[in-house]
Amino acid sequence: MTADAKDYKLLTSAEKRMYDLVLAQLIANDSIQTNQLMDRINSYVTSPIVNACLSRQSSEESTHSYSYSVMAEDIAMDTDRIYN
């Protein structure tokens, strides 16, 4: 990520804005998927195997969201714009 942080500084302002917007969208999507899988879908599933699969998928979506948050903190300059 050190190279990514250096490369980010070389982007034009429009490219930085697009990078930040994509990162924000990825964080939001994975956060929504995490909650929807467990709170909305999994409660209707009666198969223990499918419950386990949905639980694992939810965990992976949470990990993705966290990974994108680390990228936002370590690479981007305006994290408020990303999170808001």
C-alpha cells in the first residue's frame, strides 16, 4: 500500500475524486450486504448448511469493508469525503 499512497499523490484532482468515490461505494456496498445477509435473508432460511454459507459470506463482506476502510485511511487524503 506504500506504493499506492505514493501513486495517489500523482493523480489529478478528478482522478482522486473518482478513486475516492469508488472506494466509498465499495465500502457502502459491502456494509449493506453484511447487514442484509444476516438480518434480512438468513432469518428466513431453515437449512443449517445455507445458514452457514450466508454467515460465512457475511463475514467475508465485513472483511472486504474493513479492507477498503484501511485503504481509505492509508491512501486517500480526505477520508471525510469517503465516509460521508
